[in-house]
Amino acid sequence: MNRLVLAATLVQRSALRYTPAGLPALDLALKHESTVSEDGQPRKVSMEMRAVAIGAVTQRLAALALGQGGTFAGFVTSARNGRGWLFHITEVEAASS
């Protein structure tokens, strides 16, 4: 199974574009920071991840303010250029203000 659920902050959003099939698409960057336990020891985790949203979910993501947090769910695939990973967001829940 390929499913990722990530609590993160929206740090970058490109202008709305359309795929060749005519679907709305947004390119995004998300930032995650937390403390996790690794082998019984606390470890600080900080990362930025490139993401894309295609279809109806773009409306919810377009409504998020930069710097706003939320829970993002979807799947991970290799980036089109073969460099790194790309998170495809299929669901989003904005954090309460």
C-alpha cells in the first residue's frame, strides 16, 4: 500500500494550472516539524516536501493561507524528472484556527 498522511504547513503554492486532460492542478511545498521517538530516544524532525494536487481537492488547497497547517493525505511517487519524491495530495483537512 502507498499512503501517506502528513501533518504539515503550507509554505508555497503555485498558480492554478490545468493538466492536458483539463483538470485543475496545484504545485505545493509543505513543511513538517515534530519530535518523534527513535529507538526510545527523542528525535527532532524537520523537512520540506514537494507536492501536487489534481482535481477537486485543488479548491480546498487554494483556500488555505500560506503558513496554515493541516493534515494532508495521498500517495508518493517519483518526480517526473526522476529526482526525488512527489507527494500527490488526494485529501486535506485544514487545522482549526
